[in-house]
Amino acid sequence: MKLLQEKLGRYDAPQKAKAAGIYPYFRPISSEQNTEVLMNGKKVLMFGSNSYMGLTNHPKVIEAAVEATKKYGTGMAGSPFLNGTLDIHKEFEARIADYVGKEDAMLYSTGFGVNLGVVSTLTGREDYVILDEQDHASIIEGRRLSFSNYLKYKHNDMESLEAQLKKCDPAKVKLIVTDSVFSMEGDVANLPEIVRLAKEYNASVMVDEAHGIGVFGKGGRGVVNHYGLTDDVDLIMGTFSKSFASLGGFIATDKEITNFLRHHSRSYIFTASITPASTAAANAAMDIMLAEPERQEHLWKITNFALESFRAMGCEIGHTSTPIIPLFIRDDYKTFQVTHDLLEEGVFVNPVVTPAVAPQDTLIRYSLMATHTEEQVARSLEAIEKVFRKNGILK
């Protein structure tokens, strides 16, 4: 056996979980992404999706994707830098920029590619990238590719952020990068204070709105809009794979910054463009979000219902105030067991274990869609209480 195979072959955690019958990943779904999905011929309530607006199976979104495919084909066969720019790409970039209130926007093929390509490119060797310790993996990977100085502050801790800013050379560029809604625990960044500190220390701010768009702000424009900080945040990032019911992502900012990124961001220049179907589907999803504010209103109604119910049940849910609700288990094996037991009860949720979180912070990630009914939420709560009591989790 070669050394590579020998070394990697020692990784056997998945095999152990499979042998125990509790392996929780790559579970095949044989239906559309909806509030109920089909798994092994059985209907299961879906509480593990990021489709916050519930638009992945909306007829208008599907129709838009089909029509774009008929007109432009299935793929771009090249990057936007060369042969991969369509008129619908430019039109949607302009619309995205207007939507979030910035001068310009760029479309990337994935949301991960946005953070990878932007964070790694913007700052130089003598500059600083400053991250929240719970920022998304794509931001962390972008930072790893950057030649800049790296500073990290404690999660949502503004004293810690200020301490890091004080370490920086005042004459050098300082870029603070934060999620707006943190994807695992559902808490919201303290953007007003981040912006205040950025102004005091002459830093720039980039906000990842992957889990904020659709959920917060007027017309689902995100947390930055919710706080009225559009003019104070320098770069707004978003994905199309969540509320926009598609695939891809964007960065919206000043034209000086997009001009530089278009000619230097490697995950933009060297990746094939977002497909016509994905572009048209995201555009149609925006139409629906703007035309149907009741979706956002209903999402918050069932979110508050679920939050109150989990607290009354005695679940530990941390600091969340969003449709992402962490149910802390604080044990890897038990988290896998609970995920398995809930699926047996007809409820799909996502386990979050090490190394994604520390062993003492393992959790079940329960997330809501605007298309969930209160009755479906109540059914899931009943199943969760049953399984949690069986596994000795509730106090």
C-alpha cells in the first residue's frame, strides 16, 4: 500500500458510525426539496434545508430555469473573463447591485467561490484580514490563501474585535469579515458595533449575507439592510443556493473594488460562469420575494413559535433569534443517535459534530422554511421531545 492510502486509511470514523447504524450523511432524497421529502419510499418532514423562502420547487422559478436553458443551453464552457458572460449575467448583476444598494455586483458560480475569491484577493502582504472565530469555512479558506496578516476575534465579542484592531498599523488596510447570520448557531452579528469600530479604526467591512438574505430586511435584503447600514458596509456577499433557490453567489460593492476583483479574483477568472438556468432561477426567486412579503412574515411567525416551544420544552438553543435553531446535544455519538432516531420518527435534521464544532458544542441544526405550516412544525416538535427524552437530553 502506498503511503498516502496507508495514512488516509487510518481515518475510520465513518466506518464506525456505519457499523453502529447511525451514520447521518449523504442520505439520498428522491424528490424535490420541499417541506416534505421522499426518502426510501417514505415521506419525511424536512427541517434540514437552507431554502428559507421555500422556492426551490416554485413553478415560476422552474419555468425560468427551463426557458433560460432552452435559449442559452446548459452551461457556459468558460469563465466570465473570456467566453462565459451572457447578457442575462450583466442584467442580473445590475439588479443584484440595486437590490442590496451598491454600485456594482459580480456573479460567481458558487457562494463558496465568492468568499474564497474575494477574501484572498482584496488585501496585500502588509494589510490585515480580521475574522470572527465562527465565520463560515469559505471565509476561512479565503483567508488561508491571502498573504495578509491574519487576526481573529472571539465570536461576536466587540471588546475582542477592538483589541485586534488596536494591533494593526493605522496606515495599512484592515478588512473585517463577518457572517450576518451565523450558519450553525443562528445568532446575528453585532453589525452596528462592528461598523462603529470600523469607522473609529479606519477599517473596511465585508458581510456574508448567505443566511440573512430572504430572512431579514425589506424585501429580504438582509441584515445589513435590516440595521440600515448599507452605506457603511463596504462589501455585501450573498448566495443563490438558499433563499434564491438556485446555485451561485455574488459580491456587491463599489465599482473600484469590482474592477480590481474582475481582473484578480482567481475563483472568478478561472471558474466557468454560473449557468443560465441558475441565473434565471435566482432572478425569478427575487421577483417572488419582492412580490410576496407574506412569505417572510410567515417564516418569522413559525420561527417565533418554534423558538418559544423549544424553550418551553427545556431545549438548550443558545443565542439564536432566527430560523436556524441549534439544539445542543454536547456529545458526538448521542448527536448521531438523535439524528437517526428523528429520521425514524419522520423528521430530517442535520447533525453538527467535531471537527465542525468543539466536542462539547455538538448540536442538531433545525432550520425552517417559509412554506412550513404550523402543523408541520408542531409535528416535528412532538417527535423531537419524544426522541430527546428517550436519549436523556431534556432536563
